[in-house]
Amino acid sequence: SIASPTSSLPQHHLSTCVAAALSNRSIVLYDTNSGQVTQRIDGVHDGPISEIHFFPWEYYGLGNDTISGNDGPGANNNHTPLIISASQDGTIKVFDIRSNRTSQAAIPMRLNLAKEQALSVSLGYGGTLAAVGTNKARISFFDLRYASGHNPSGNLMGSYVDSHTEEVTQVRFQTIQQPGNHVKKTVLATASEDGLLTIHDPSQPSEEAALLSVLNVGIPLRSVGFFGPACEGAYALTGNETMSVWHWDSAQKVSDVGGYGLRGMLSDAVGNAGWKSAVASIGMNTDDAASAVEYLVGCTWSVIDEVSATSMQMPSVVSSPALHLLAGNSYGDGFVFRMDADQIKPIMHLKGGHKGCIRDFCWVNGNDNNGST
């Protein structure tokens, strides 16, 4: 898992930091300009790390801002010094990267069932609530609200136990604008091996009252999220390397995006875009474009400028926000596609950064195309 504070920061507060969870159970912070390691947190968990996130820029929950000397909500919004991590050892931890004792979690939390593993974590309500998907088909909630002079308790507030029948592979909070007014609310998407994508309103007093929609994808889910100008859409990526898009409020499927033929469609799009040189550069036969894309990595609703297939130069006109898909192959190459309703358009070839499969990515909207894989 990788994370960047810039994905939740205003553009004028962009940072050059990116964090990666490694297989040796450590978290490493890199400077994206130099590629150098700036900080390492060793011994984070006793099991594999499932996911990490920086806290959103508006969160303030661990006392004085030791860098600026300011106190109070929003004092540290020039940076996000807090990272949350979830692990298969059943713990969720928050680390303050300003501390000299970084390896000691500022807020340790633990799931309460025997052999329960934290498979995914997401922060909602400005970072004051953590949702955790587990291998016991549960979604658990932890209290990260800040009280003046005290660290957040990290207490387990409760769990959703009836939404899924198999392990919950991903959870995602999203703040949405309600139609017809200026009121915002927070919803939570949860995905599972049972093939269901559920949408909840966590502000409701019970799991039954919170349930808004159930989307029956029918295939074990790996990655889900929201997209659209009002976040009215939901996308779902599966373990079978398929993708579907939905209008989540009505629980209606918009498209299955090519079904099981999606990877072939993406590979054809790479070839048709004039990127046979890209295929050749990774050791493939240029006539065998069908294998250029082998797997799907994830999606983002972002502004990503199109790169010319021939000159690889950035255009002068910035495109509008759209749903983008990152797909890759075993050679370490990534391809970014714009997923419009009427076409799939390859817009960028990411090469030279990896020699194996791409496992995760985060994209940052700023003055330039900027992503980490």
C-alpha cells in the first residue's frame, strides 16, 4: 500500500512526501522529488500491513503543532503528520511522524475477535472516524475524535456484522453533496469476497438504518470507490480483472465495461493509440498487443492531462475531471486510461519505474501530472 498526503491537501499546500508499506512490516517515507528515503518506521506491526493512509489536512488530533508552534484545529494544515495503518495482526495504529519515538504508536487500536485481521482502513468525517474491514465479514468503527488536552481514545465504537458474509476487502468513506441543497453528508462503501458492494450512511444509529444501497457485482471484489461530479457513481474492480460502474443511489449497473474481455480491449487500445513502441520496449512482440495489459490496479476520479503517444509531451490544455483506470503488466509497465461512457482512451504510458507487478498507486492533482505507483 502507498499513500500521499497530497491526495487530501489543498493544491496550495502540496507536499512532496509519499509513504509506502513494505513487506518487512515497516513504513518508509520518500521525497518524490529526489526519490530519497526521508524517514523509516520499523516494526510497525507483527503481521503484514494491509493498508496505510495519511490523515486529511483538516484533522487535528495530537496536541500542539510542534513545527509551527500553533495550537488548535487546522494548525497543522501545511502538512499531515499522522499516518494510520491496518494489519493482518488485528491492530490498527496511528503514527505521528513528528515524534522522535515514531515506532511507538500514538494511538493503538485492536479488533476484538480472535484471529481477526484488518484488511482495509478508511478515514471519514475529517479523520475523526476510522472504518476497518476485516476477514470476519465485519466493518468496525474506531473513535478518533480530538478532545482538548487529550489524545483520541481510539475506542471501538461498534461494528456492522450483517452487511457481508465473507471477508471485507475494502472500505472507503466519501463526502458527497446532496442533490438540491448545499448539505454534505458522508457515506461509506464496503466491498467483499461475497461479491457485494454496500453503501451506508454511518451517521445513522443502527446498521439497518444506515444501509442505503446493495450492489450485487456477483464476483469477489478487490477495489471500489466513488466517481462523478457529485460522487454519484461507484466503480468496482474484481479479482477476475473485470470492472463495472454503477449509479449507487439507485443500485443500477451502468456498464460492465467489457466484462471478461476488458484486458483485451485495453491492450487493443494501447496498440491503436500508436504505442506499439511502448509494447516493444518491454520485450513483447509488437503484433501481440493482446497481452500488453495483464491486470487492473485501480481507479481515480482526477484531472490527468493526455500525453501524446508519439512525442510524450504534455498538452497545453488541461482536461476535465474524469474516471481513470491504471492497468499494468508483469514487466512493470503501467497504462492510464480515461474511461468515458462512449470510449476507452489510453492517455499515458508509465515506464521505467518498476520491473514487476504494480500493486498500488495514488494520483495527485496539482500543476503537473503527478502520481506514485
